[in-house]
Amino acid sequence: MSPVSPLLITRFMQLPRRPDEVWQGGLVRLPAWIEDGPDGRPYRPWAAIWISLRTGCVHMKMQPEAGMRDPGLALETLLELGLKKKLAGCRPARLDVANDEVGAYLVRALDDEQLTYTVSGDLGEVKQVLTLYRESMGGAPPLPDALDAPGVTIERMRAFGEAARRVYLAAPWRYLSDEDLIHIEAPTAARDLRHVTVLGGAGQVCGLGFFETPEDFEAVQADPDPERFMHTRARWAVWYGSIDEMPFGDADLWEDHGLPVAADRAYPVAVRVGPDAAVARPDAKVLAYLEGLLLALADTSEGEIDKGRWSRQVRSDDGPQTFTLCIPALLEPLDAPPQAPRGGIPDRRIMERILAEMERFTAQSECTDPEEVNRVMQERFVGPFDAIPSTAATPLERAQDLMYRAVEARGRRRTQLARKALELSADCADAYVTLAEQAADPETARDLYAQGVAAGERALGPLAFEEGAGHFWGIVGTRPYMRARFGLAQCLKELGQVDDAIGHFQALLHLNPTDNQGVRDVLLPVLLAAGRDDEAGALLEQFGDDISATWTYGWALWTFRREGDSRVARDRLRAAVRANRYVPKYLTGKAGWPGPLPESYAFGSEEEAVLCADDLGDAWQATPGAEAWLTASTPKPKRTSRTRRSR
């Protein structure tokens, strides 16, 4: 900003001084974030604020330049408070400021030897004004600041920040997932801090999630809506995010005191959320415990994890601590029975193992009597899946058997089984699929899926592709290859390699035109968004009897692109609305879906509408006039109750 006018200072100094006048204020960051700063990062604007403690009058001015912290603004705002009769009309006898820098600057600038200032760590009136400012901006109530908790100091937060930085760089989510419950056997801690999972795999928010008991963890694993269950429990968590996701006081700590941070999206926050959504911050004792746990995880190797139990000695802000961590499931041998089944939709691969056993039995059987074959099949293959013995003989068959068992395993155990399978046979495509499903980022997953495709091609040989095209999925041994190629296509799409992804999707439909994998549901939106309308039209015709919302609204959009507001386009849009009346409000942005996308839906339901809008949203928005046409041509929806079915 421009220098303050000497004339303004002269006029101010001519004002009478009131001995009882104390002004509190200085330079503050406002409790609001500007998303796009000059460097592309979010920032909080600076402002100067002064409050007369005698009258309660407030005067505030924002700093126009991003990131500037100009004491001249504090001087200018102070002068204006005094010169405006409606605000003060006098000079103060004393200033109450947050730091010595601002106080000394103002005394020098005013050349006023009689003006005194005090430095206070708690500017209560300023905090109250900033709270009112934040409330006027709307939004959710802020989280408490870290320093509000008993015994927490800047240096304790610095130690916690360094431990969090080291964990983020070590990235234990490369090896562990939210399906791996770590029991903290030592040191002894509060009940709600004894079990923890590592978050961050498959695009999750990175951090730690705590459970009071293993039973709570199992309940979350089994619940189709885990968020609903978690709202009934109090739990600790440490998460990483960008600075604008922190409480304002925490953000000030990192910016004002240079606390350690690993990356732009790696600012750590530790909280305890109660069942009533009340949020607490860790006191000094809990913070030191979390610091020690973070240090132990940062120093943990992949080999130690695979042993199932390991110990690490660390030095936290409270001194040395020894952490003993255990994942009981990994203490079991690889051939141990699978854990109890989780809730949700069973994986189709569980049944696939039985189909593979049936194929082998049929190929080896010398019996030609159909009734006898059926009788033997009933005796051999009816009953619990786990009770059916394996006849896998070749290295690839034994490796694939491990992968069928991996379907029922969790977290790190799935990785162990996949690696064991690759030791048995490098041509086991499903092993690469499993490793890709456990990968922490799409680039790693893409490379693993590509290795799975290559392994499947080696295992099947070129003749299988020539003779099996058209009924490929019906041959059980082809399915690992098909899964790998579908996963590869999905990753390529996610990474923006759309043309390559489309090629793989189309190849899958060539091999398996009955589309048991649901490839068309992914391919149609991609073709429409890419403007490849001829191919989209052919795909729509190929599966013309599909009644899903994605298909019917895809038909309507494709026709509007070709013909505009024609009779055929209107007919197809009416058919789409009959199939699901909720889609238009989500496609046009008039409604949003709270939380993650649904995992299941009923035809015609709002859940299906949300998934349809997520699939087709880019294509509708990229089509000139489509959104207005949709709005003008559809009635306002009314909610009805439907029975759910799996997606």
C-alpha cells in the first residue's frame, strides 16, 4: 500500500488524548480462505482491526494485496479510527497488541513518546469480532484450535507436526489399508486409542482412524453404510489435508511459526469426534502418544508388517517410548481359514472357484451317463464353498486357487496371497489384479493391471483369443485376464488416457458381447464425453433393450445432439424420465448428493439418478443447449419409495 500521508498523522496528533482510552488490535488474518492466490494456493487475507475498549467501536480494513502483512495498514486504520468522530474522535493512551513488532512500529511512526503499548497473547475483543465475522460468512462451525487443549504448546505442536511429516513421507498406506486393524499392545493407552487403521489407499484421505474395540472395527467392515455406524461412536482420528481444511488457529501456527509439513495437502489435524458431532482436540498427553505412534509407523518397514507383530522405540516430546504393534490376522499362516465374511455384495469370484473345479472335474471324468455325472456333481459340489476340496494341480491352477482365497481375505493378507501366487506362477493375472486393487495410486494400479493383461495373454495363448471371441466370459479361465484388462481401461480413463481406455473397453466387448462385466456402462459416457457419437450410437443400438437410467438418458442426449429438439429426441427424453424421474435435478445441478456415491440402487431410485448424473454429467454439460432443453422438457420430480437392488 502507499505510505501513510504525513498530513493524516499531523491531524491525528492534534486530537485530544483520553487517559481511559485503550485500543486493542493490530494485523490479523481473517477467518476466511481465498481459494486461488497468486501462486495457485489458498490464502487468508490480512486485515487491520482496532477496537476501542471503552466504547466498543470497531474499525477494520482489509489488505488489498494477497499475502501482504503491511504494518502501514495498521497505522492507517488506527488513524482513521481516531479521526472519525462517530468512532472515537480522540487519541488512545494505550494500545493492546499481539506482538512487539506492531506496537514499536506505531510508536515510531507517530513519534508519540506518551503512547504506550502492551503485548498480549490473547486479544479477546479482537477474537470476538473475528468470530462474528466468520459467522456472518456462514458455513459449519469451526473446529477448536490445537492450542485450546490443556497443556498443548507451540513446541509440542512442532514435535507432532514433525512426526506427521515423517509418516506422510514414509506413506505406510502403500502397504496397509483401512481393512488392517493394528492392535497397539504397548504402551498402555486410553481404551479409544488402542486400535488403529491406516488410511490413504485407493484415493482415501490420508491419516489414521482409531477404534475403541475390534468389535467396532468389524461392525464398520460389515455395515453397508459405515458412516452411519461411526456417527454412533466417539473416535479419534488424524487426517491430512490442505491448509484451508485446518482450524484457523492451526493454520496460523503453521504459517506464523514455520511448523513442519511434507506437502501442500499434508497439513495434519488430530481430533476426537463424539457421537453428538462434538469435536475435541488432544491434550498434551494424548498429543505425545499420537506423536510416538506416528514416529513408530514412520519407521516401520514392509517386512516388519508382514511378520504381524513388531516393536519400535521412539523419542517423543515426553521422552522415549516403545510401541509394540500387531495385526493378528497376519500372525496366521497363509493357508489359515479366511476371516468371517464381510457385509455387502459377495464377490462373484467366490463362486468362480467352484466353476473352475467343475470344469476340471468334467474334463477329467470318463463318465458319459448324464444322470451319473449330475449325481456325482451334486455330491461333490453342493455345500459350503470352503468344504469343497481343491484339485488344482499345475502351478497356475494353484496360484489361481490362492487368488480365490484372497477374495475373502482383507487388506495386507490379500497382498501376501497375491505375492505368493506370483511365486507359484508369474502368469497368474488375478494376482496382479489383486495387487492393483490394493495400490495407493492410479499410476501404480495401471502398471499392475498392465502386467496382469500380459500374464493373462501368456497363460491363455493366442488360440484362445481366436476361438473364444464372442463367448470369452463363458470360459472360466479367461476371467482373470478380462478383469485385468477392465481394470487397466478404468485406470487409463482416470488418468486421462481416454483413447487408450476406449480401445480396451471395445476389445472387451468384442471378446464378450454379452457384457457380463458391465463395460458398456462405463464406455457409453466416455464415448459421449469424447464426442465419438458414431461409436456411441452403435453401442446404444447394440444394447438397445437396456432400461437403466444411464442408457435411457444416454439415448436422449445422443438424439438431441443429432437432431436437436426433435420429436424423437423428446420421445426418448420422456422415456428416460419414465425410467428415472430424479435424474434431471442432478444433471442440472439443482440437487447434490451428500457423501460418497451410493454402492447400490433400485431402478428408478434417487441412488440410480445420482450414479447416472455422475456418469453422464460431463457429456451433458459439453453439449450446447442440452441442459436448458432438459430443464424445459421435464417435470419436477416427486419422491417415491422403491426396493433396493444391487448395482
